[in-house]
Amino acid sequence: MLRIWICLLALASHACLAMEVSPHFSRQLDPVLKLYQSGQWQQAQNKASGLTPHSEAERAWLAQLQASLAANLQQTAQASRYVEQALAYKEWPEQQQLQLLRLRGDIQAQQANWSGAIASYKAALALKQDDALRLRLAGLYYQNKQYGDAASQSEQLLKKGWQKQAAIIRLSALTAQQRYGVAADQAAELIRREPTESKWWQQAVSLNLSAKRGDQALALLQTAIDKKRMDDRSARNQLIRLYAWQGLPYRGARLLEAAMAKGQMQQSAENRQLLAQLWEGAREWSQAVASWQVLANQYGQPKAAMRAAELLLQQGK
């Protein structure tokens, strides 16, 4: 759920009100504003419904107050109608217009009207640049599947200084665009900023694999295991398979054999079969035969016995 702006839109300023509305209407607003400022939004809404504006300006002031109240009460349909009524008034000072546009954007975002919210935020940014609003805009671009805009907007924010949320949006947008190499680099930056967060390590490994950068994935995974940044068992299993994928089955077999001996990985039928396959890939025939025989004898798998026999025949034994 996106945060709703709790904005008074300068209503508390009687000096500002005096320029636009009558003293009588200003006095009517006083108790409503006190309830608003104390967070009693339902009571404020009830009292606001009894106000009687007599000019276009007064109707606009009341509409924007009712929009803000309805938004804070999660009455998004009502809030949407009121904010449109308020924005129809063309004499707002720039600051109030800016806040109304932001409020409209928040309401539209709550309604999952991503394109509408984007247009509202862009209109607000045209009046005044604001990095917090640009971050929200980047998130909306992502929600609306405008991944290029999301990546670009978040990258511009990151050039001005580190923002974790901007980095996450950029990472997600780049991944959605299948720009795996650049996304992997962004994940690496998140690792540098949050080295104990296991999900960044996992994402960096996966993205490097998707980018066909197996050597970097291998190095990252080994570092993650050494520093205990990822679940040990699943990380070791992934590392073993990655050794095989990188054309290093011997190292994978040695690692798996050692991990099972130390109790770091289960001596299961699946792992025994993987070990036999790795030894075969490394052309270590005697170890491969021994592994298939263990699988056949301890786990009752006749196909493993047949494979051991085939390898012995191939070796002329």
C-alpha cells in the first residue's frame, strides 16, 4: 500500500485563507482543521460535510480538504473525485497545486492506476524537482512495466548519491529487461553496501550465470560460502554443479566428497549419483566405478550396478 500524503495545503494559514475565502467560511473551517490536525479524520469528514461554500475558491478549498480526508480514510474513490474538483480551480498558488498533484498521484497509485499516477507525479515534478518524488516515479514506472524508464530514473538518482531503494528498483528493472550483466553489477554494489545480506549474494550469482559469466558466478559463490553469507548446504550444492558447468568436474567431485565426509551435505542417493557423474566427467574411472557401486549396494539401484559394469568393460577390466 502506497503512503498517502497528509497535507493541509496551507489551510491552517488564515492569512492565506483571507485572500481567497470569506471570514465566515474561514471560521467554519477552524473546528474541522483542529480535528484534522489531531488525526480525527472521520470526525473531521463528518463536520466538513456540513460546510457551505459560496464561491469557486471556497468550493476548491473544501474539495481539497475532503480529498485529503477521504485519502487518509482509505476512501480512494471519493478522494479521487474530490481531488479532481480541487484541481479544476486554476488559481491555486504553486505550492498548493504541487501538493494536490502529489495527492492525486498517491490516490491513483492506491487504485493501481499506474499511468495516471505517473502523469500526476510528472506534472508535480515539472513544478518543482524532488528526489523523493522521483524515487516514487521510478517505482511506478516499474509497476507499469516501463522498465527502461524505471532503470533510467533510478540510475539518475544513484548518480546523485546512494539510495538503497533506487538500487533495488534499478536491479529489478534491469533484470526484467534481461540485461543480466548490468544487473549483476548492480547486485555486486548492493553486496558492497550490505555484505551480510544473503539475498544479494544469491541474486548476483544467478545474474552472472544468466549473463553467461560463469567464472564470476563461481568466484562469488565460493566467497559467499567462505564468508558464510548463504545457506551452506544449498550454496555448496550450487557450487558443485557450477564447477561441473564450468568444465571443472574434478574440483566439484572433490568438494562433494569432502562435504559428505564432513556431514556438510547428506550422503543421499542423489548426491552419490552426482558424485559418480562428476568422477565420470573428470575421467577418474576408478572413483566413478566405486561411486556407482556404492550407489548400487547401499541404495539398491540396479542401474547404478549396470553403469559400474559398463565402465569396467570400457576399461578392459
